[in-house]
Amino acid sequence: MTESLTLEYEPGTVSGDDPLHGELMHLNVGPQHPATHGVLRLKITLDGETIREVEPVVGYLHRGKEKTCETLGWRRFFVHTDRLDYVQPLTNNCAYAMALEELAGLEIPERGQVIRVLLMELSRIASHLIYLGTTGIDLGAVTMFFFCFNEREKIYELLDAYTGHRMNNTYVRIGGVYADVEESVQDAVTGFLETFPAKVDEFEKMLTGNRIWYDRNRDVGVLTRDDALAWSLSGPNLRGSGVELDLRRAEPYCGYEAYDFDVPVGTIGDCYDRYLVRVEEMRQSARICRQAIDKLGKTRGGEFLAEDRRFVLPPKSEVRQSMEELIHQFKIVTDMALPAGEAYGSIESSKGELGFLVASDGTSHPLRCHIRAPSLMNVQAIPHLARGRLLSDLVAIIGSLDFVMGEVDR
Amino acid sequence: MNALERILSALGDPAPQGSTGRDGIPCLEIEAKDARRTIARLKSACGFDTNTFVTAIDRFPAEPRFELLWQFRSLVHGDRVRVRARLDAGPEGPRAPSIADLFPGAAYSERECFDMFGIVFEGHAGLKRLLMPEEYDHFPLRKDFPHQGIEPDRLYREWDRRRHEKPAGSAT
Amino acid sequence: MGSLKPAGPSPSEGGFFATRADWLVNWGRKNSLWPMPLGLSCCGIELMAMIGPKFDIARFGAEAARFSPRQCDVLIVAGTLTWKMAEACRTIYDQMPDPKWVIAMGVCSSSGGMYDSYAVVQGVDMLMPVDVYVPGCPPRPDAVIDALIKLQKKIARERPVELLLSGDNDDEGAGTRRFSYPPNHAVPTTRSHEVLPPDAGPRG
């Protein structure tokens, strides 16, 4: 495909024996490379420093997750959903649980929804911190990496206190979350949210007005409105191009209609706009988290897990005393079946629209679980944005598209 | 009128079979040969400007075996539609029309369907495997493919053997 | 399993100079283990957290996480290795100059982890010898630092100068051969024919 490219020059513009033109170079940015976006391979055809063609090769992290769902069953697949977009594991859990709840026709109690919103927004902050840190270090702002990971460590501590694990928590179940949020964790989250907006201001002070950051990102990787929609982009990539689409507003889930937040939208659609959108989203996520903590205070003592014994495990104390609950426990663990049919549940993850299409034939053996990964569409857009630009712009474009290979390859 | 009625009236004749799924998304059932025409009309007349996914379900052992699913979303109207078509595993394997020229974002999804199910998309420029290595022989998401795979290390063994067969003098 | 052979000469064959020189060489090597981070998936994020400010692997001399294998000492395989990536991973291992060590971080690189599927290598030790395995999904950065300290203790037990002086270095890698048990190779690799008998089946 790339061998057929030829260089066309106007007669008289290039001297026939000019050594600088006339030869294309194939550069392999191999599956292992320091731009810490995972195992992505780019086959680049260069004319000097200008990119003529770039072909992404994915699949170096394909672990067969969709096949795994068919083999393991609906409940045991929850641990695998964490490892999809591994910078925000709880968000994937929530998306999968919501798809299953749509198919099962299950309603989540309010406190369960509030806890899910809190976890999803903390994960969104964590994901955007990874974006900022890794894109910063790719473009030379090494300090950003350490600053952002410092903040991410604080979020890890909160999640460690609540779920018991720093990442890949798997704390969401069909019908709600695994356990309630304690007062101490609530206070810790409040403490984090008090200091976090000042940190975001510090990040902005370092980057937003920075001449180098501006020059590396302004007018680089410009994505028009129509192109963004045609390439199936969503999330900050779409909003950076001026399309005001946020699934939390357009198709509210988990009680998002009751939260007060703004949706930042860009104008030009270049890397700088996408950067501004994500930084502002971090602030808005902190705002939503504060409202979620207030709601947690109001719903104290409420149920966080639905009661439907076809899908939700009964509490262990009841299992030990009641025969009926023991049978429910046994049936759910060994043989949980979802009603026949199919359902698509999608949420607004930090990368875009993360959706799960779950199809069941009524038995406990899943028929199909397709993971609609936003990062796959983000990778697809790389050639469109990078063609004709310099090689160093490619690094900025990859960083600003913000994809995670666990999700791309599944 | 609800989303399904709006879509069916905008599509005009001949209208495909439609229903609303459990998740509230309208579903259209069409023949594989009408897929391109229907999807082009969905784009031009019904306002569906972005493709969400292209995927397939293997309904082995029922015939026709593969069920191809497309899903689209409309920014203007704010609703979605899911289109499904059953594919016969013909003499050369299942074939379907490609929509990658109408929706460039569907290109990778179609390559993935080819990789995982073996469905060949006619008209797709550059249809090759996406997730498995290019020389891989099997289609993993088919129901008759075992979960642990068939000789998963075959390609690696070939590479290792080729490395050992290099002429003396080059680095091992 | 193949025959059990101790690595290197027995302690009685060394001399005072060799043991002191060994101590010096090992001290230098173990306190400047430059990692080659092969961050493949989720463990890569914890690897980044380990290089980050809170856990700070630079305290242990593993400061320079160079991304070129030619300049690195220890390959940290962090994440799931798939068969598509295996060729690249093996090439990276081969490109690292001796002495080199491998830490298999996380269960995916130790044994395939939770993925017993058609695309995942069931443990990076199918392709290369591993020195330290770190369980966890992902392991806490503290656990990987513990693995690094264990590796440092393992390096302290090596006897490179003694092997050099005793003349038992007729092929490359003998000076740092440190395996008492043959590696668990299911797939024959360039090195495995040296440690496994030729008629050994898969899994020794």
C-alpha cells in the first residue's frame, strides 16, 4: 500500500540532483516505544520530516476478552472489564453493569447510583491526569508527569481505602456496588476535593500560557466537526471540535440529570482545544464529586444494592440462616442467566462513548458481548490527522487523541 | 412520534421490519443485499451521521449462521438505530457490503469483523486482519473455535526457526 | 525437568581476590540496575507510578529508565504478553547486552494471568529466562520494589570474576549464568538448547 506513493513536484522547483528530495523513508515506530500509550505500532512513510502516510497496527494487546465473556459467564467477566481501559477501571465496570441491567430490566437504588457517579467521576479525573502527565512528558514537559502522578496517587489512596485495591478494583456489581462508602472515606474524598482545584490551576499555570506548549499544540491535528462525526469520535475529541455532545447530558444515566455541571466545548478542534477541554472537565468532575458527597450524606443508610435475587447476591448473614437465600446464592454463582434478547448500554467515559452490546439467548452461557471501545476510533483517526504534518506533530496528535491500548485491542 | 416511527417514515418504501429493543433503541431487520441502500438512506434522509459499531453474532448452529449488526446515532435528533442482517456462509464464506466509504469510522470495525468472524466486506479498501497477526489462519470469535485456541504459538515458532536458519556471520 | 546443576563453580574454588572483586562488581551492578520498562498493559501504569514521586525507584539506583534496550540492565515485563507481541519482546530481550536480568511483573507475565485464551502467552518465561516473578494484578509498586531488592540479593550471590578467572566462559553468558534449575521453556529459544537436554518436551 505504501510502496505505490510517488512524489510529485512542479517542473523546475526541485533540481534533478537535489539529494534532499525524491526518496521516501519508512520508519517503524514499533510496538514498544516510550510514548507511554501502550503497544501501538505505527508504520510511517516520511519525506524528510513530513509524514506522507502513517498506518497504525494494533492487536499487540488483544487478549480475547469478547471470547472470554462467552466462556466465563456474565458475573465472572466483571474482573475483565477493569482491564479494558485500565486507567479508569471503575468506569468500565459501571458501563458493563449498566448494559446487563438494561437487559435484565433492573433498577438501581439511589445510593448505589450516587456511589457509582462518585467512582466514575474520580476515575475520569484519574484518566485525564494520565493524559496530562504522559502527553506532557512526550512533548518535553517532564515535570507534568510527576505532578500528575502525585495527584493520581492521592486518588489511589482514596480508592485503596474504599475498595481495597489501587487500580483494577472491580467494585461494581449488577444492581449497585459491592459495599457502602464509610464516613472516613467520605471525609478523605472531601479533603482531596478541597485541594484538587488549586492543583488544576497549578497545571494550567504551567502549560496553558506556555509558549512552547502553545506552539506545539495550536493548529496541530485540526479536526473539523464533520470529520469528527464521520470518524465516529466521541468524548473530548468530539467536543474539542465544537460538537456539544456529552452522553451524561444527552442520554442521562445513573442519575446524572440531577447534577449541576458544565460541558466544555472547543472551537477549532486542534490539540490545544482538546487539552483545554480535558482540563476543564477535571474541574467539572471535581464539582460533580462534591455534589455526590452531599447526596451521600443525604441518603445515609439507604440501599446501595438492588434486591432482585435473580441477579444480586444476598448478604452473607442471610445466606447462613435462610434456605431460600442459600439457594439463590447457589443459583447466581453457578448458573446466572439473563433474559433472552440484546441490549446496548453506553456511558460517557473519559475517552468517549464506551458501550457494551450484550446478547443473551436466555441461558447462563452468554451469546455475545461486544465492547464498543472509543479508543479504537481514536486510533483510527491518527492517519487522517497526521498526514502532511511533521513527525513531531505526530507525538502531539497521539497524546491529544488519548487512547488506551487495553481498550483498542480488548 | 417515537424514534422508530420517525425512521420508518423517513426511509420510505420498501420499509424494513422494525421493532424497539429492550434498551429502547429501534431495530431494523434487513437483507444483507439491501444493507448499503438502507444505510445510505439512513445517513441522507434520517440524519444518522455517526456509526457507533459494526459487529456480528455467531448463531451457530442456526442457519443463516452470522448476524451482522450496525448501530448509528443521530446528532440532530439525538436517537440511535440498530440495523441487523443475517448472512449465509456462502461457498467462500460470509460476505457483506462495506459501508466504510459512507462512514470512515466503520473501517476498523469491519476489519475486526473480518478478523474475528471471517466476514468479507466487499468494497472495503484494505480489508485485512486488525487484532490477530496477518498470517493467522483462524477466526477466533466463531462458536466452533476453542477458547484456548488452536496452536497459538505456531507463528512464533516459525519466526524462531527462521531466526536460527540465518547464515553464519549475522548476529543471532 | 532437566538435570539440576549448580550455577558456576563451587565456593571452594575461589580465591580471596576473586571473591572481593566479585563483591565489588556485584555491588556496582546491583545498585545501578537501569530498568527497561516493557509496559504492555495495566501493570505498566503501576510501573509508571513506581517511577513516579511517591515510590521513587530512583532511590535504588534504578534511576534511568531508558527506553532503548541497548542501555538497560533489567527488563521489567509489565503486562500481558500476546503472541503477536512475543516476537518484539524476544527481540528486545536479545538486544539487551549482558549482564541482564528479567523481572516478570504481574501475573500476566508470570503465568498468563487470568487470560487462558488463544492470544496470550502463558507466562513470559516461555520465551526468556526470568529472575524474579511478582504476583499481583497489578502488584503494588511496593511489591515490585521488593522484587528489585530480591533481585539485588540474587545479584550479590553471583560470581562473575571467579568464573572469568577459572576459564569457564567459553560461550557468552556463562559469566552470568545463574540458574540452578533450567528455565521453564515450552518454546525452544536461542538460549534454551544450552540448558535443556535436546529431548526435553514442553515444560521440561
